[in-house]
Amino acid sequence: MLGDVLGLTKAQSLAYRDLVASPSLDAAELGRRLGCDPGDALDVLRALESHGLAARQSADDSRFQAAPPEIALGALLARRKDEIRAAQVELIELEEEFRRSSALRPATDVVDVVRGADAVKHRIMQLQLGARETVESFTKPPVFVMPADENTAEDQAVARGVRYRVVVDRVFLDTGVLRVDDVAEAIENGEDVRFSERVPIKLFIIDHRLAFVPIQTVVEVGTEGSDLAPDLVGALIIHPSGLLDALIALFESVWRDATPFARPGERSGASDLDQEDSRILALMLAGLTDQSVANQLGLSLRTVQRRVKVLMGVAGVSTRIQLGWHAARKGWI
């Protein structure tokens, strides 16, 4: 981790740790520890020497010893902080210049086009890593650029305190593409997730200053179906404008009507239910069919239907709507 911050390679970071733990090392000894040739080990030692992290022994210049960590690493950290401060100043200047030039754009020039699956994936990651406060998104099938488990930028942004609000098309749960455990984990990590019967478009809104709309063009292949040509995958970047305002309003409207993901309650009433029944109830209230609930939990359809009837009996109600109301009142969700 420290090596990443200081800009050291993995080999350099490991070599410095070995030097710190040893009175001195030559290239052959370090090579055996790192599992590499002495020549490569010598290159690593010379790199550490250039960084001020290692020095040659005066009695034998083939042997290297570590510079004191507090002094050597402290100097590197101070240098890196200076570089970061300079980059921040330049960033502010570039952002101001960009705003000035954006103000001169024609009223119709508010949309940029990104072409190609790789470029779309890169820009999605980039925008999330650059988010400062909020990311709002619509997720709907088909997945044609990047599966959710590959979106590492989302985890990093959430860890930085960026607030995520995500509306997911319920078909992802119905088909098993999205597992309920993944949703629960995302919520546990700080995301707000809701489900909708129909999500209108794919969408990312970053800090209410940019919108990113992935698009695709389907071309017919043969007579048995269609396929997606990779060069026909793209995205639109919407800059501040009436169009961006409309997309923000669209998100808020769909978010307001979407169903929050119901989780098992933590109050004393939840003790009336075991974990399995709590999960069945949560998925049912999210709008899943009994068959989809069964698929998500690895149960039979008959088992799910039987346990829902038992829950209705425990609650003393005769309809599923009443069961949902009772579950909320009793703290089951």
C-alpha cells in the first residue's frame, strides 16, 4: 500500500522491506528472496538507490543497506504531497477554463458522443472515480459493456463517501442476474437501492453536473435473431442544459415511485421470524413473483407459497397487501 502511494513498483516495495529487515544485501541474495535473476535484482536496488531508499556499503559497494524509513520515506511522502498540491492547483485552473469555454458553446452543443465498448467502459469508471458527492443511476438489461461485479469504481466512490442512488429494473432479480445477497451487501456498504417494474433508460448522473447515457444499436444477423456489433456501442455525455435538467427530473420521478429493497428488521418484532422467512418477505415486498423468490433462495415454489401462507397466519391477515402493512408495523422489515 505504501509503495503504491509513493509510486514504487511491487518489486521495489518488497525489496525495500527485505533491506529494512537485513543488515545488508547484494543482488544475488535479494534475487533469491524475490525469486528473480541477480541482474533484475540489481536493477531494483539501483532504483531504490535513486529514490534515496538504499545506499551502498562503503566497505563493499556490491552490498546495499536500507536508508532509515522515517527519513527516506518521509522525504518521498513530502515530495508526493507537493506534487498533489500542484496538481490540485492546476486542476482548479483547468476547471475554471473549461467552464469559461463551456459558456461559449452553442446552445445545441451540449452533447458529446463516446464510441466503442472500451471507451464507454473507461468513461463510466472515470466519471465515478471523479464524482464528489452523488451518483444516481438507472440499471436495466441488457448488460453490453460492463457487468456490475466489474464496476470497481463504484466501490471506491462509495468508500470515499459518494452517495449512490440506484434504480434497478426488477427483471435483474426475476432472472437471477442480480442476487439478493449482492443487493443487501451494496446497501450495507452505504448505497440506496430501489427496484422498478420498468427502468426507462440506462443512465448515470454525476454530481448533477453531467449525465452519461450508454446506448447501443442492434443489427440483424441471419434469420434466427440479432447480435450487437461492438463498434455500434456508444454513449452520450450530457453537459449542463435543459436536457440535463430533464434527465435529473426523470430520475427523481422514477426514484420516487420505485420500491425500496425491504430488509429484515432489527427491532424486537423481527424475532417472530426466522432468517429464511425474513428473506422471503423482503423479496416478496420488493415485487418478485413467488417463482423468482424461490429461484433467488434456492427453494421450491411450493415451499415459498406455503411459508407465505404461514406468515399471513402469524400476522393474522388474509391478503398479501395486509401482510406488507403488518410487516412494516411490527418491524419485520
